Amino acid sequence: MVKLQELPTEEMFAPGHRMCAGCGAAIICRMTLKAIRGPTIVVSATGCAEVATTIYPYTSWRTSWVHIAFENAAAVAAGIEAAYKAIARKGAWDKQVDIIALAGDGGTFDIGIQALSGALERGHDFLYICYDNEAYMNTGIQRSGATPHGAATTTSPAGTKIPGKPEWKKDLAAICIAHGIEYVATASPAYWNDYITKVRKGIEVNGPAVIHVLSPCPLGWRHNSEDSIKLARLAVQTRYFPIYEIEKGKYKLNIRVYKPLPVEEFIKAQGRFSHLFKPEFAKEVEAIQHRIDENWSRILQLCGES
Amino acid sequence: MAKIVGLAGDEAVAYAVKQCNVDVVAAYPITPQTIIVELFSRYVHDGEVNSEYICVESEHSAMSACVGSSLTGARVFTATASQGLALMHEMLYIASGLRCPIVMAVANRTLSAPINIHGDHSDMMGSRDCGWIQIYVENAQEAYDWTIQAFKIAEDMDILLPVSVNLDGFILSHSLEGVKTLEDEEVMRFLPPRKSVYSIDPEKPITVGALCLTDYYFEFKRQQEEAMRNVSRIVKKVNEEYEALTGEEYGILETFEIEDADVGILCLGSTAGTARQVARKLREQGKKVGVVKLWLYRPFPTEEIVAAIENLKALVVLDRACSFGAPYGALCSDTVSALHQFDKKLNISNMVYGLGGRDITPSNVESMFNEALEIAKTGVVKEPIKFVGVRE
């Protein structure tokens, strides 16, 4: 894993952007660009990281950066990759270009899943990073396919009958690895060296790679700004968000959690789950814990550690 | 040296694209199926071109990938029709807004529902305000010639806008014609590799697609409209260069016997051929009729069209798409507006025809001319908008 002193001091993600204090995505953008190896083009889907970092005529990106629309970061990345291949073949370009597509959970799990699937199937050489803040935070905290069971959003409110989102979160890593691609990983910004190492690995893979990184959102999760990294760590330590990678089909658990904390430790600091602590919804917390335990056993088994 | 080969409209487009040395073709071959990209993928797999062909999973991704490719400075092409164009709709505006000189062939077909695979102009008319230059062709020869010219128009530094080359679905796309083709070297001389000023070269970082709110958005759109206003001039310049190479004469529009005509028909695409044939027959009978065919529909050639029709006593404007609830079909609305801008008044009858591929026959066209002659005589337009060839 990368060491702190090995990281470039140069900030390719410039300060002065309009991301919220404590925004996980802003930290993720900065860390991502600490991992690049040379000329890079970042393709951003519509979302927080797009609207808050490139308010014309300003930009926080010291790499080339492109935003086209919400659902197509993977398709745009594919177009860029193909173009450089074509112009290199014609002798008009002779350098390495790394392409990173960056999209939120809405732009990945929901509206962008088709474009992502197509690009993975076609095998374009690019890294796709999904920063997952578990809802459409940019537009006012609406539920997505990545929103966890029980979380309150503006379209899955904590009602008297239905306590938040009834459905469970999609398994993005499993969907991606089902395409037979070489590299898929999960990550948390609390484990910065794990994340940065994975970004570099994903860039170096010859073909598509996907990283699914959890991105705490003080606004949508309703927690204190200074607790973002603490929550990103608790998500891992409660086994809520297991950190693993799949390289050439082989699963590896990157962060072992021998003594997991109960999931309450992760959810109690977040307003989006506060309704679950009402006595009538106590079973919901149990159900979440049960699901976490099941998922952990499944991943351990995949990683050959059970 | 030109040689004449038998090509269907789709084949003519694919062959032109092959000669235009495109870098990337990103296309989805369905909704409905497009032969153009099937043929192009054959060129790729047989090693006849050096291009990248991305067989994307939808038209939305096709146009997304085209925009990404175009921003690198590459020459980019795609083809679609009907539902596929409708699915691209969002991306059409982004392609023009980001000033990507993409060329797209549209084998015009109708829109669902009810589902129907045949030709009319509903697809492109549904996207007529998307900021693309829109060219309509009459036959396979024009499809070939305009595809080559389209790249040169799109990539001109005074324009940098995408172009759609529209050919009538089935009537042109699937009909075999003799097409006079150029040698590869001639096309290469006419159309050198694309030069690009602003590309997303990672070694000279730029930001493309930033958020522009109330303080800048309007200026971007105003500049885009300014680029549209340059189109007529550049089209004429490109037409002249193309004529010097091929002897083929092109322009903004084409007229037939309109100078001394009492009445005329104004239309787009392959129907112009039928209209001309009927006009020829009526001329022999001493009836003073003429035809105006628009090659360039967007930007709308206001001045040229008014000059062509202003002395007529009556005009029939043919629309092969329905603008539901509008006073006229799209082409007729534009024509009326153009006349109004020049303070001209003309008796106009708008006829909507051929929806869902319904045939338009010479006898249909003959009745239209006769109706126009009647209007010219009486000065009365009984029905400002009529549906021709429909059971009602």
C-alpha cells in the first residue's frame, strides 16, 4: 500500500471549490488525483462533484475534465478512449492517456447502469469510480438504488407506516464483476492508503476497472461535518461496508474486521436513521444487522477466509 | 476519376464515410436497424478503414460516445433513425452546445405509437430545435455528396456545429441507384484531417462542460446562434469547392421552373423528385408550376426561400410530419414566418402527407398543383392545413 511520503505534494484537485464542509466526495476527488500516473482525463457525470467543482468560469480540475450528462460518464469515457486509440493509430498521438470516469450512486446504480454495463462489456481501458453517498444528494436527497434499507430520504421519508426505504441496496461490485472485468474494488476514504492504492491499480489495469467508494454526506446522512471520516471508518468497522477487491476473479478482503461494532454505532450518528430508534421500528435495526452479518459471511467465503 | 456504382442510400452514406477518413464511429444498429453502421463495421473488420467502431448499447450512449470522441479533436460519425433519434434527444443538444462537429446520417422514419418502421420526417422534426445543421437529400447521389460536404461544413472554424444528413427511410435508404463516386484521394484532398482548436488534450488541461448559470449560459447560447448564422455562407463556399471537384452543383435550395411560375410546391427530400416529374407534365399542358426543394432546413434559409417564392400567386408547402396542435406543419410555419419577416404575403396551403410511410403518388401531387392553381385564380385558401392521402 502507498505510504504518505510517497504521495505527490502537488494538488491536482484545487481548493476553492463549493463542496460542503465534510463532503466525502471532495476528499475522494483529491485522493483520486494523488494516484494518477500521468496525463489524465476525468469524465464526470452530473452530480455534486460536477456542479460544485466547475462553476464557470472556475474549475478545480488541473487535469483535463469533461462533463456531458448524468447517465453517460461510462459512454463518454468509451468515446474518448476510442478516439485516442484511433488518432494514435493514425500517428497523430503517441502518449499514454489515462481516463477516469467519476459518478455518484444515482449516476451509477440507477440512470447510468446501462452505459456502465455496455462500456464494461466492450472492454474500454478506463477506471470507473462510483462515489456512493447513498442517495441523490445534489438534488435534495432523493432515494437511489444505493440508498440503504431504512434510510429516510425525501422520496422515502420516515413515515408512520413505512420507516424510510423498504428495499435493500444493490450490490454494485457483484454487478460489475459479473462482466468478467479484471479489477473491481470497494473502498472507504477513511482508509486513504487503501483507496489511493486501488485507484492506481485500477488505472494500471489494461481494460475496464471499477471502484465503489463510500462517500459520507453530512447534508443527506444528517451528521456533523467533522464526523465524515469517522463515519467512513465506522461503516467499515461495523462491517456495513466491507472493503475488498477482486483481481482477475480472485477475491481479497483488504480490511479485516475481527471485532465488529454493532451497526447502531454507525447509524446512531446519522439523522437519516434516527426514526429507526423508535420502539415500533426496533425490528428494522435488527434486520439491518442480520443483513450485514449475512453479507459479511458471503464475502468472507468469496475471499476464502471463512 | 469518378466512377458510377450501384448503391442504396444507406450504402452511399457508408461509402462516403469510409472515404472521409473518420476516426470514430459510435453507433447502435437498432431502433430501427440502420444498414449504414452494419456496412461500416464490415469496412472495419475487413481492414478497409483505420477507424474505431464502438458498437454501443443504445443511441443515447452512441451520441454520448460521439461527443466524448469529438472533444478529443477526432472526426466522428454516427447514424440513426426514428426511436433511436428520439432516444438521443438529450445528447443532441449537448453535441451542439459543446460545439462538436459530429456528422450523423438520419434515415428518416416515423415515431411510435403506433409502432411503424416506415419513412416520414417525424423523427428529425421532433428534434428540429436541437442546434444541429439539418440537410435533407433527394436521392442516393445527394446522400453521398452531402455526407462528404457535411464534415467540411461542420468542422469549419466559423461553425463547429454538428450536422444531420437526412435521407428518407426506405425510399432512399433501401433503394438502389447509380451513384457517381469519387476516388479516395480526391475526397482526402477535399477533406483534409480535422483541425481542432480546443481539445481535451490531457497535457494541456481544460475543463469542458462546466456549470453555467444565470450569469453565463445566455452568452453561450447567443454564440451558438451566431455560429448558425454563419452556416449559409460556409455551405455556399463548400458547395463551390465541391462543384470544382465533381461538377455537381449544390446550394441552399434547388428550384425547378420556379422563376416564372404562378404556383409552386415546397418540400424536403425525395418527394421533390415526384413533384418535379409532375411539374414537368403540367408545364407541357401550359400550366405554370414550379418546385422548390430545400437542401438546408436548419438554419432555415429565410432570405433564399423568400426570394424563390415571393412572386408566386399560391404555394403548397408539404410537411411529412405532424406538429400536433400547431397552426401549420413545421416547414410551413417556418415558411410563413420567413415571408412575414420580409413583409410578404402569399396564399399558402399546407399539406401534411405520407405519415408512417404512406405513399405519395404523382396523382396526389397533380391534385396539389391543381388546388394551388385554383387558389391562385380565386385568391381563397379554403383549408389552410390539409391531410393528403388519409382516410377520414
